[in-house]
Amino acid sequence: MVNLSVRLGDVELKNPVIPASGTFGYGREYAELYDLDILGSFSWKGTTAESRPGNPQPRIAETAAGMLNAVGLQNPGIGAVIAEEVPNIARLFHGPVIANVGGFSLKEYAENCAKLNDVEQAAILEVNISCPNVHAGGKNFGSDPRAAAEVTRAVKAVTRKPVFMKLSPNVTDIAEIAKACADAGADGICLINTLLGMRIDLKTKRPLIANRTGGLSGPAVFPVAVRMVWDVYEAVRLPIIGCGGVSSAEDVCEMMLAGASAVEIGAANLRDPYACKKIIEALPDVCERLGAARIADLTGAAHG
């Protein structure tokens, strides 16, 4: 029998499959479809200090091999999540949860992460540094190594929980950003977030998304994500959560061969809400074909 368990630092997961933030809410809807306890973990919806209604609609558009979204971090705010969603999550899922945290200033990141210190269900803080820095002209924290390091240090100073920095692929050298986060004390890296893109409606001759641009996800970005996970695995000695276009058990294993210790599933959940369940069920057969008695042995195995 194949052993599907993996580790993210000191956190053990029963398997490497994690629904990605923004595609799984806080678990409520999917719990109506299947037992969430089959999952390795799940990353809850990106959460900010205050509630956010999100961007104007339309904010989702299909593409040939994926989708664009500009939802805009719609969420009820960290206080409501801790008071209302966390108790519900505790009833729905009994494994370690990944808390995805957003912020628009160093202070907001730090305050949000500090508030999660005593939340038992939040085993890992996944810090999304694709957010715009409102004090630096809107430039994303994750696009500059120094800014990425500043967020990492600010968060590590206020929390006892493992901190995984979620990186933007919209940079020249993602390995440089990862190294800056590692040097600043990050416990792990998550990559990739969505690629910036847009579509134009031929009838109206206007962008399909009200925000003009959106984040591209889905199978179209998978080869980019695999390459970036490979590069970061070569650059840092930290556990990596790989994500970006993963749609099958074979994709999970390929991402792990590139260097991921666990894998997030995003847009596939929106196309098929049973995607994670099907992937978990298919993993043992794929591992047997690869000659892997322990799926964890695949991590980084493609590197010389």
C-alpha cells in the first residue's frame, strides 16, 4: 500500500492534496459534497483586516485553457473569520488548516497574523504577498525582494506558527524572491499565484473583466508553475507548496518531482467540485506506476 503522507516542516498531512485559497471558501459548500477529512489540508479564502466586497463585476472570464479572475480578495474580515468561520471549520475538517492572509501594509500583515496565534485550527499561515503595498504606490510586496523580506520579518516577529510565503509569478526572478523570504526567516514557500492577463470582448470592444486585468489560472499555467517550483527548490532549502494549473494525480506527482512537498488544487475545483477527491483516489495507482511506495519520496526526485 502506498504511503501518501507528507510533511510541511513540522506539520504532517495525510496526503499532499490541498484545495487552494480562493477556490474553496471556508469549506462550507464542499462539505455538502464529500467528507473534507479525506484532504491533506485546505487553504482558506484570502483574509484581510477588514471585510471587502471585492471588485466590480464581471470579474471572472473563461479562457481556452483556464480562467481569469479579479475577485479582489472578497472576504468578511479577520475578526468575522475567527468568530464565525473557524468554529464551523472545526466541525467540518479535523486536520491542519492553512490560513491564507492578505494585507495592504506591513502593519496589517503583522496584525492579521498575530490574531491567528491562538487559532488552533490554523496550523500554517500562508502569507499572500501579491497584495499591493498602499504605502509604496501600489507596487506588489511580492515583486521586490526587499519588500518580500520585510513582510516575512514582520510576520515572523509576531507569530509562533509556521509561515509560508505565497509568491507571485509576475516577477523576473522568482528564486530571488524566495531566497529573500528564506533569509528573512520564512518556514516555507508557496508558489505560484496567478499570472496577470486579460481578455477583450469583440462585441463591445471592451475588456471582459471590469477590473481590466485578472489572474490567469488553470492548465495553461501548469508548465510555468512546474518550472518555477523547480527553480525555487534549487534556490532554497525550505518545504514548498506547489500550485498552478494542477488538474490530475499525474500533475500532483509531476509538481512533487519538481520539488513540491505538497500541492494545491485551484481552478480545477471550480470546473469540477469533486476534483480533489478524485485526485486523492487516483494517487496510489499513479505512485505505483512510478515505483514510489512513499509519495514523499517524489519530492525533488527529478533533480540530479
